[in-house]
Amino acid sequence: MRITYKGDYALKAVLALSLKYGSSVVTIHDLAKDADIPIKFLEQVLLELKRGGFVDSRRGKIGGYFLVKPPHKIKIGDIVRFIDGPIEPIACLEKGYTGCRDIYKCAFRHIWQDVSSAISNIIDNVNFQELAAQVNLKQQVLTYSI
């Protein structure tokens, strides 16, 4: 599995929108600033996320972007797979793979299956509401003063 810049930016954008979920739409300029993403790249990422049904936009003076689904219904794995494709570390783990004659006697295949399962277990069990809560908690700790 390899997370591209596009995948990283998509994760950051969804997290930034999760932090504002239910309160207001977020302008592309605010989103770029909050998530530290170049605007031109962010436009492409948001279009892709919109095509995937993760975000939508509202035009006009009070326009901006917002999540289509609540953050607790969006897993990290959903975004990673949509933007960067399969998470399997090697092609032979993908369904329907026929490129290897030794696939069932391969000494390494079970190792790659374990790696794939471990990755899936993590990214498919963390949602953006949990991540937003972690970010909010860290911000509260950082703003504490005497």
C-alpha cells in the first residue's frame, strides 16, 4: 500500500470537513489553509471526493464544501481505497488474480495476506468522527493556560 500526495490531501480534506461537520460549509480557501493543501491540488481532490459521494458543494456567497455523510460513517479505508486503489501490498492478493502459476504454493503469500489484513484492520476501524475528536482534544490541551 502506498498513500500518494493526492490520497494524503484527500484524508486531510475530509478530516478538516469533519471538524466543521454540522456547523457550516467550508470555503475552499479556508479548507486549503486548515489542511495545508495547495488550492489547485485541493480543487482536484475535492472534485474526486465529490465524484465518490464523500463531499458536496454549495455555490454562491455562502457557498463551500461539506461532507455528504456524517463523519462516523466514513472510514479512513474508504478514502484510501477510493483515491489510491487497493491496499494489498502485492497484486496476487487481489480478487481474481491469475498472473502467477505458483500462487497457492508461494511461501510469501500468507505473509502478504497477514500484512494486508493488519492494514485493513486499522484503516477500516477508524472513522473521521474519532479522528476529529482526537484533533479537538489535542487543541484543547494546547490552548490550556494558567
